[in-house]
Amino acid sequence: MRGGFLPPAILIAALGVALAFIPLRRALIAAGVMAIVALGTWWIGPPARWIEPIFVGCWLSVIATAALVHRPLDLPSASFLAAAANAGLWAGAVTAVAGNASDLAIALPCVLLLVVGRPIVVRGWGIGVKVLASWLTAVAILATMVSLTPTPGYKPDHME
């Protein structure tokens, strides 16, 4: 889970799932904000030496973004715009330090989960969308723990 399209795709998918709980017009605006911020961050390109904090920030953002599905009506609509900008920031940064432009091009359409999730939520079956958000959260927690835990084989040790 270090590089490629998967980390930004999971983050953007979590945003798409969260946006399924708000009106479509606002969700599309938030998706546009995310895409602009992601492309801008990728274009600016943070230094590669920040790779560890960027990955941790990406996975923590997946957790925070996926958590928005639990109380979407209690939150101000600006919080979804902030979540979209946050997702764009980390998706662009992860792609800049550990991927390439095609990885971001593959990840950005994952926000379209909002188009699939919105009719499901409107019908009253939002629990299915919440389960998907929980799975994305579980993946992010596991990826964070693997990157933070010193496991033999991941880091050079005294035998090398």
C-alpha cells in the first residue's frame, strides 16, 4: 500500500461515499473542489523526504472522511467542502511523492461513488453505504498500523 493509485483511490472513494449523504449539487461542488486541490497539490509536489508523514496523513484522512457518514445531517455543509479539500490535498501529495499522473487519473473517478451511493441513501438503504465506509476505515487503520509498526523485513536491521 505504498504508492500507486490505491492510497489516493481509497481516500477519494471514502469522500465519494461520504458525499452520497448530502444533496447532489453540493456533492458535485465538493467533488470539484477535491479534484482541483488534488491536481494542484500534485503539480506543486511536496518533497519526497516527507513520504512517511504524507502516508500517515492520507490514511488518517480516510478514517476522518469515512466517519462523516455517521452524522451527515448534523454537520454544516461547509464541513463537506473542508473534507473534500483535505482529501484532495492528501491524494495529490501521496501521488506526488509515490506515484505518477496516471495514478491520480485512475484515483479521481472514485469520487463518482457518490452517484451510485446517493440513490441508495435516498431509498433509505444508507446502511450499505455506511458498511462500505467502515471497510475503507478498516483498510486505512491496517495500512497505518503496518507503516508505523517496525516489522522485520520492512526496515533495514543490524543483519544487513
